[in-house]
Amino acid sequence: MVFNSRSKEYKDKIRAIATDEPVKLRIIVPRSMKCSGATLCVHKENENNVYNSMFWAGMCGDDKEYWELHFVADTPGLYWYHFELDTPWGKSFVRNVGHGHGEFSPDGADFQQTVYDKDFATPDWLKGGIIYQIFPDRFYNSGKKKTGYRKSRVLRKWGEEPFWREEQMNGIWNNDYFGGDLLGVEEKLPYLKDLGVTCIYLNPIFEANSNHRYDTADYEKIDPLLGTEKDLKNLCKVAKNEYGISIILDGVFSHTGCDSKYFNLYNNYNSIGAYNSQNSPYYSWYKFINYPDEYDSWWGIKLLPEVREEDESYREYICGKDGILRKWLKCGIAGWRLDVADELPDVFLDDLRKAVKEENSDAVIIGEVWEDATTKFAYGQRRRYLLGEQLDSVMNYPFANAVLDFVKYPNAHEFFDRVMTVVENYPPQVTNVLMNHIGTHDTERAISRLAGDSCEGYGRHWQYEHNKLSEYEYLRGLSLMKIASLIQYTLPGVPSLYYGDEIGMEGRKDPFNRACMNWEEPNNELLRWYKRLGEIRIGCKVLAKGEFVPLYSEHKTIAYLRTDENSELLVAVNLDDTDVDIFVGEQWDNSYCFFDESATDGYIHLEPMRYTLLTRVIEFSDCR
């Protein structure tokens, strides 16, 4: 191979680099090419090519030679590069032919090098931890009497099936509630502590007129069914001081509800909303096409009028000195998860980061971006979420899909390619705080996706009929959940556990994935497994910032390391239908084994559908 951007033999930093930080690049050229000169051709996106001469660096065996240079960039951005060789037969080009491999190809792609601002830092408190996502209405009802809510809301008995038929909703979608509240979350803090949770992510809690609360009615108030501002302050205080758990909130800033004090379509609020008058203080926030009934809305849903985030008065309301972001940070929250962050323009995200970090430099900002966040296009341009001026982290859908697809449809090479794409492209301080979920309120539950038929393309009636797995599927799903979560908990980043997944809750997409937490009949075997994973993350500091190193990939079997200067963690998983022996080196023979399969004579033996997890302290002799 002439070049491999994912091997330290060719590239000494397999990640994004900081401004002014050198990265060493090396190519290995056959002597038979009679190369008389090598050049790195690099350009910052939308700028011209720059040609950098490489130097001859000696022989590689008898028939190959090294050409090297150090590349440095002084401004953040995406840089693209390939290599050009001078030979007696003309120019030869070394380009990316996939999987980080560089070969002689005139038609290959350029390699990507992300460069971030050298002052970019992300919060250390999240690294090595565990996030727990809570859909507030469905987690736990404290039993406190609910007051101050609109009487049209339908209060249900805990544990009943969420409404999904149109006739059940009586014309008002998402209007059934089960009474989960902030006091209920506080009561369950000991339970979360036992899982090793260090951060709770709450789906929206501000006043809204649906059970999911993504149709904000008032950013300044907690929804009355959930509790009060005092309840939130106390939850943040108790969680942090007594259990070491931080709270982050869901910020929904790309749209509001039409039934809100800002838009006020139904005149339910004592305010002059944008729908009521063009003299409304909120009129400039919205994108009216033909006032008042035609306006842009989120994904065409008229209940969710889109906001013009560039509007100065809106940005001041959310990001200003007395704005919404700072108000709730002052109440004790530790950061924000941003709904549909890729629909928020740069000017808004720039202001948001400035406001959040001025209020609390240690607060975290996590964006909802479903793709590779370094190459995302939106608003007609390449986005700069992770270059140092906007987000700290994103919801890591690329990892989620890599894990779930590998466990269900095993392909070792594909798994590593998807993981390494993120590792290679993202800044390391971002990689260490990635929100690594395998299920959320927007997806079917992990056990259902792993063990059941795909629900893609099917409506709610089909999903209702296939919402419960057969006994065989469920038992198989439990085994697959253990493997998926083992990988999830040991990849770079922070595992995010969707409430109920740890007790084996099933569910297709919305609303079936948003059922009430089953406190009465948990799957205790799976719960014990998740508690053990939590203990491992607490005890293995290498999982906070350790480098990710692929070790073995063949057919349906993988092995990888997490390593730092003090210790190493080895994960191996065999999803094949035959036994596998993996050579890992004799240094692992006396390592600590968390499960059954240890290393002997440098090999790990794994039977079908088995896994192992080993750890060892790096001795001085290993580093010489």
C-alpha cells in the first residue's frame, strides 16, 4: 500500500489536528517507479491547491522507499489532499480509494484532514461517564397532584398503551399523558446512580401542548404536569451534590408550537402572537408566506411554525444576557442538547456557544446531527459544528448504526470502516464526549431493531401488530443487547442509555418506543448486565480518553483496543457460527478478564456468539 490514512506507519495522528499542530505524512513508493520527486497537493475547502514538496527519507526494505513531510495548517477548516509523484513516465497520483487506502488512481477521491481551533476544549466532566435519556412524561410519576394544566389533556393510567390511533386522540395528536414528572426523576436518582449514570438528558420540559413537548409554548416555564422551576433547581442540586449526576436539557430552537404565546394561533395565551397581529413583538420571528395562514413549518407540520433564527430579536431572546439559555443554566443545568442542530444557522450557533460558555465554561453543547458532522452540508454550505466555535459534541448516529448493523448483520470490515471514519475526522476532544446511543425517542428500541423485523416503510398499524417480539426473538434480543451494549460502552465517547433499554423494554417507533417505564416487571438479567457495564466504565479510566485501535477484523469477528499511557482494554466479539482464535500477543496472558474467555499463549479463543473484555496495566518494558 502506498498510503493508509488509518495507519501510524503512514500518518502519525489518526484524527483531526489543531491549528499549528504538525501531522507527519509518509508514502511508501516502489523503487521500480524511479520516483524523482513527491508532492503533497492540499487545499482548504473552496480555496486553491497548495503544493508541498516531500523529502526522500530512506529505504523501506530492498525494493521500496519512504517520502515524508510534516503538514501544518494555521486556520480551522476542512483540508483535502492527495499525493503526486514525478516519474520518467509522467505524473502519478495517489488518491483515496476507500477505507483510508491510498493507491495509484487518477479517479480516486482526496483524503480529508479536519483542522480545529487550537483553543477548542470540551468539558472533562462528561468524559468516561454515562448519559441516561429520559422522556419525562413516561419515566416515573411521583404521585404529586398535578395542577395548572389545560383540562383538555387526557391523563392516563400508568402502564397503559400510548394512544396511536387517530380516533383515540379525538383530533388532538399526542394529547395523552401519564404523569411522569421532575420529582419522579429525583426519586429515581439512586437507581440511576447504581447504573453508573453521570449525566441525565431530559427531553423537552418547557410548557408545551403535546406529550413530547417539542412544540414549545413558553420557554420561560416548566410544563405544569412536570413540576415547577423550583423542582428543576432542586433536581439539579440533589443530583449533582448527592449522586454526582449532571442534568442537560433539550433545546428546541428551530420552531415553536402554533399553540404558544409566541404564535398564538388559537388565542389560548394572553399575548399578541405573530398569528394575531403583524405588530406582534414575535412577528419577525416567523416565516410567513401569505399572512396569516400560510407560513413555513417544520417538515410541513403546520402545528410547528418554523422560526427565523437569524432574526436579531429572536437571537437576543434565546442567547442574550437575560436570555433563555442563561436563565436555565443559572438554575443549575449542565448544558444543552440541541434539537435538529443542522437546521440552526451558523449565526445562531455562534451566539449560542458564546452565551452558554460565558455563563458556564464547563457546560456542554450537544447537537442532533444524524450524519458525519464534519462533512455535513446545510443552508447551502459545509457546516463548521466541530471546529471550535459551535458544538462540543453530537448525537453519534454513525456509531449507533455501526453497532446495531454489526450485531444484526455482522460484517467486521464494514464496522471498523464506519467507526474509523468518525475517529479519523473528528477532533479528539469531541470524540471523547460523543453521545453514543443505540436507541432514542426518535428510533425503535434497540432490542426490537436487533431481534425483530425491520419496520422501515410500515405504518403505525403494522408496528402495533409487531410491537411485541416472540418469546424466541426476545431471548435472542437479550443476548444481542448484551453484545451491542458491550461495544457501545467501550467505543470512544460516552454511552447514552435510553430509559427502559436496560430492563429490556420493547417498542417500535413513536409512540411505541415511548411507553411508560416498566418498574414492576424489569428484566433483571439485563439490568444486572448494565450495572456491570457501569462499574467497568467507572473503574477503567482508559475509556475516558483512550485511543481506539482496531486489532482484528475477519468476517463476523472483531477485536479492538482502548489504550493510553497507563493501561489497555481489549474487546473481542465473535458473531460467526464457528469458533475463532484471535492472536493478541502474549502480553495479554496474565491480564484481568471481566468475563470468561481469557488469553492463553497470546490467543483468545471465542466460541460462536461469545465475547470477552480484558484489561492490563502497561509495564515499562512495553514502552521501551
